[in-house]
Amino acid sequence: MAELTLIPGELRYEMVRKIYEGGMGVVYEAQQQGARGFVKRVAIKVIRERYARQPEFIENFIGEAKLVADLIHTNIVQTYHLGDFEGGYYICMELIRGVNLEQFIECLQRRRRKLPIELAVFIVSRLARGLAYAHSKTDRDDRLLGIVHRDVSPKNIMIAFEGDVKLTDFGIAKARGFLKDKEGEEVAGKPEFMSPEQADFQITDKRSDIFSAGVVLSLLLTGQNVFKATTAEESRQRVVECLLPDFTTLNPDVEPRLNQMLHRAMARNVADRFQTAEELLYDLEYFIYHKGYGPTNETLGKFIRELFREEDDSSAPKTKGGTLKIPAATRGTGGTKDSGGTARTRARTSGNVRGSSLFDQIKRKLR
């Protein structure tokens, strides 16, 4: 186990294992140790070397951290701390004991299990709750921040084994005063989950996230993404041009009312969509609860625990040896979360931090 000492005697992290490796960063499980035997399990995100010296990326990374630090909601991953060590940034955040939605879907497929309709709707209803909160977030002067996540996709939706559903990774989000974006010049996100306006290099608003949430729901209900193609460009083209199918033909258990909701959520014309995440949330919850009792966190938790009970986790990355110490001068605030795998069209990266980067040091210590 490698020890990363940030503030001797006050704040110390012991890196346990690598959780996830994405395109822009790597996330580790760690133990935060405090006074008199205090221990808290957290997640630590470290920027990859090739991004660690790009001013624009670092500026947005810090902006994301400051933004997400104040997003406190049960359906959004909580953040704790942003630190700086020799120009390398890391973030401490809530550790979710569970999997992301992509891993959840892959496990369903491996075990040839079908996700019940009500649980699929429940998952996206919790996602809608998180989006509704983020979209309505204001600053200290009660001015709307205009947050648009822009990367609502299975890798950025976490499901805890207790049944909590949490949205994460605001790395390419729009938010007034926090992050810079180049909408109209470049498009960032996962192509097969983009809204038509996002895929077509247009300016987006909160209704773009609603479209993406609809795509996630259709994937959970049918096991396929109707926009996914061989290449990112082809996927974007399908999002812009492809007509939506009758989802009742893809899964006979999808009721006509639910099919209508999917078509409204994924309407190509933004004026025809649900106009707010609250509207989407209302229809989703009415669908699963209008007859009385419906799914809860406990219902989902029981399902996912049973699903993964026989999964072999022996392949989980293990860490060994090595101690990395960071001087006591290290200070920071904020926090964020990265799940990786986001495409950025027309964006270019250059440069590479050599052996002095924080990421590189941790990587060497944890081999």
C-alpha cells in the first residue's frame, strides 16, 4: 500500500488500488487517515501526464472542481478536496461502493439477465433528479449558473450496491463563471449519447441533457443504443438524422406510454422535448408509482447485489509498496470526478509531462 502524505499530521492518504483509468485521468481508491485512528475511504483522481501542463485543461479542471464542490445532492457524487503538488492536481471525492452503469449493463449481458422495466425507469428517474438539481443551481447572488452536463452517459452514472444512483464527471460541463467551452468550434462528449444540437456543433442548454437521459433509458430498456455506429462520426450523424424507432418493437414489455416518453425525451426539435428535468422526473415517477408501491433504492440495491454476487473480482488492480510524500505547503479546496472515455472532436492535445508529474510518480510507486 502506497502512502501519499499531503499535510503531515493532518491529512494523509494511503492509495489502495486503481479504480478506473479514463482518457484524461486515473481514479484510485484511497484511505484518508486523520487523528487518533480516523480512517475514511475516498477516491483520488489524478490528471494524466499529457494534460498536466496544458493551461486550458488545467483551468477547466480547477473550474470543474470549484463548481462540483458546491453541488450537494444525493444523486450527484460528492467532492471534498482539490490539491496541488508541484503543478500536478489531484482531487479527493466520495468513493462509491458499486459500479458505473456501463459495467452494470455489461454484467447483465454476461449473465443473460434482463433488467425489469420498472428498475430501468427508476434508475433514470434518479438521474433526472440529479440533473434537475444541477440545472437549477444558482451562485451566491442567486443567479442561475446555467449548468449543462453535456456528458450524460453510462460511464458517468454510478450505482452503489446500496441502490443509490449518482451522476458524476462534470469535466466538460457548461457553467457560467466556472468553465470555458468552445461550442460552435468543437464538440465534446460521447457521440452516441449526444443530443442533435450537441452533435451538430450548436449551442446547448439543459434540454440537451434530457435528450441524453432519454438515450440512456432506451439503452436500459432495449439493450441497444439506436445511434451507435462503427465510428464516432457515423454515430454523430445518426443522432442528427436517424428517425427514432417504435421502442415497443424492440422490447414488447415497453408500454405505449413509455414509448411516448422516450420519443418526447429524444425529440430532435428541442421545443418538442421535456423542457425541464423536473418534467421528465414527474412522468417517470408517475409511470412507476401511479398504481401504488414501486421500486426504491433498496429494490435496486438488492437486484445489483444479487447480480454481482457471483462476479469474480480477482482481476481488480492491486497496489504494492512505495511511499510518495507531498510537502506540508500543499493546500486546496473543491473536488470532482472523472469517468473517462469522452471524445472531443476538433480538439488537439500536445506536450507530455515527464517523470516529475504527480500522475507519473504515483504510477511508479503503485507498480
